[in-house]
Amino acid sequence: MRDYLAWRMAFGVTTPSTNTVVQPEYDDMRPEGVTNHIARMVIADDPVDSDADFAKQIEDIDAALEDAVDRVMDAKPNAFILGISALSVWGGNVEWGEELKRRVRKVAGWDVPVTISSDAVVAGLKAHGVKRKIAVMEPYYPCIEPRLKGVLGAHGYEIVRFCHMRGKSPASYSVLTAKDMINAVKSIDGDDVEALVAFGANLPFAKLADEAERWLDKPVLQVNATTYWHALRTNGIADKIYGYGQLLSRF
């Protein structure tokens, strides 16, 4: 037994200080005997009106990674989850993600299992048997396109359509109605895509994605549900969890 509450697993999670979605969604999805412990990557909630503004936000988040990892490791977690999606693809290639994991392990001082969103999305698409064509909605700006295409393209996936929701500041990404998110996912759907991906850890779409899979009749991978699924499964926890998409309930 690790401890009384986390008798199976304790996850250390880092997410930006502006993020209001990762912590509640991860906690809603956690099985019995699993706990989540959050440290914040401190950034300012500065206005974002352009690709350059968005790139500066990601650079600030990247610079805050090691401090947040250091703080969360005080809780002595068994495994680590990077609770931000854009940073996982920012280098535009698979090696960027591998370097992020090396950075986390260097701070931790041991070979801690690390889950990042880019790995999780690829694993989720493969679990669903998606062959090639997908579409992506996210709260970001167009400069995310080459990054996502570079990482997912390396695994054979072609992104045929994007919906850039262009949040006006990092904290604003979660200030949305259900209609806003439903309209966004509908805007990228079509007979030419096999699956849809909601790529934004501060986009509160996990429960809506579960509904969307039924009325669109195809996989809809919300990044927090997908990342948490991947963290559970790669750490030997196979519990089925309902209400957050087919990855957690079927695979």
C-alpha cells in the first residue's frame, strides 16, 4: 500500500496556473485508490490576440515546468502527468516530447513514468483503429497547426481540418458555453474524417465529448480524458469509467 487514500496510485500533475479544467476533470475521472496531486506552472493571464502572443504564453509555460515538477515531487507520486496539451507538441516533432519527459525525470531524480498529451492522443487513435484522417478543435491560434501536424503526422495521421477558437487569454479558454463547444466540434466534422480531437487541457469538453461520440457516431477524443486514460492504462489500472468517452469505458 502506497498510502491510505492512494493505495493503488498517486499521480503528480503539473498544469498552468491559469488552468481551471485539468484538476476537476482529472478528479472526476479518478478510480478508487487513485489520487491526483497538482502543482502549478505559474504564468500571467496576459491578453492573447495573435500567434506571437500565444507563442509567448507557451514559452512562459515551458520555462515554468521544472519548478512545478520539483514542487509536485514533494508528494512522492508514483507517476507524472503533464496537464497541458500545447506544450507536448510545441517542438513540432516526436523528439520534443521525449525531451519533455527527460526534463521531468531529471528533476524527479528517478525514472518516473511520464504521460504527455501527444503520446496519449496517438495511443487513443490507435485504440479506436483510426487509420489516417482526423480533425482538431482547440482554443489556440493557427501557429499550433504545424506543431500538431508534425507530431501526429510522424505517426501517420493527417489533420484535414482545424477549428482555432482563439481564446483571448489563457484563463478564458474555459469560459465557454456548451453551445460554443458543440458548434466547434460540428464545424470540423465531415465524412472525410474518421475521428475528432479536442486538443486543449483548459477546454472543458470531456463530458460533452462523450455525448458527441453518440450523435456523431465516431471517436471524439477530448485531451484530458485521453491523457488520463493513457496514464491509467500505462500504469496498470484498467478500471472502466463511464461518462467521459469510449476510451475510458471500453479500452
